[in-house]
Amino acid sequence: MRKIALVVGLISAFLLMLPAQALTAGASAQSQPAATGQTPADQKKEDIRRLLDLLGTKKLMVSSMEGMMTSMRPILENSLPAGEYRQQLVDFFIAKFKAKLDVEHLVDAAVVVYDKHFSHEEIKQLITFYQTPVGQKIASALPQITDEMRTEGESWGKQLGQDSMREVLQEHPDLAEAMQAAAARLQVK
């Protein structure tokens, strides 16, 4: 159960990071003037939402969620004891998790984060930049670049993890024996 909670926590943390990655997503929305009668804080939040729309944040969140679920499926499956139930349980979990996913909630969270880290003037400058040809090129190219870097990072991290575990078990043969004994007890059950 702890492994499942850890996986769910990792999924949630990843989702909260998506709005920051939205600067790497692409779309071609145009900036529109703020509605009159709003407070400066409301105008800034509206401009942040405009920037997030320009960057295709919602689409990126949905796409990233799909990719993440594909990557996380084996982790979820391996965190559960073996049995015929496991595949169905993971399928139901992923379906339930997706059904509860509220992209608007994540956009609202992104607005708070952007508001904290950028002034209103900086938000306006970002909107202006992402409307230029080079801004649009960056916005359209960075998702692919990010995916390629993520794939490379996963491969490197997997190798690094395997090497580290092998070295730790070589340096601590008592732990290697304890791990083998625990695995043998699981096979007996």
C-alpha cells in the first residue's frame, strides 16, 4: 500500500509541475486587452490565463497525463502482489484517476504559481514574446525537445539506478543476502 501511495504522490507532484512546463507547449492564441472594471490583480490573473492558453497548457496537461500513465502503469503493477486481479485493479485505478482529473483545477494552480513568480509586466512581455515567430517556434518545438530529453533521462536514470543498486549490494553482501531471503519467502507463499 505504501508503494501505491508513493506512486500516487509522484503522479500528483508531476501534475503540479505541468503548468511550469507549459512554457514549453505551443498554441497560437492572440493577446486580448483586459476587461475594464477589473482590479489590477484580476487583470494580471486574466493575463496569466491568456499566457497559459497561448502556450497550450491544457493540451499539454492532458498529453503529459496520458504519457505519464503509460510510464507509471508498470510501476503500479509491480507495486502490487502478483495475481490475476492486478491488471484489472490498475486499469480501474487509472480510469478513476483520469475521471477525477480536473484540468481547470491545475490551471487555477498554475495561475497562482505564475502570479507568485512573475510580475504583471513580465506576464505581458511573455505574451508578446510568444506571439512572435521565434516565440511560436520555441513554443511548438519545446514539447518534442522535452519529450526527447525525458526519454533520454529515463534511460540514463534506469541505468544509473541499476548500477547503484548493483554496487550497493556488492558493498553490502549482508543486504544482498537479506533481499534474496525475502524474495525466497515471497515465492514460497
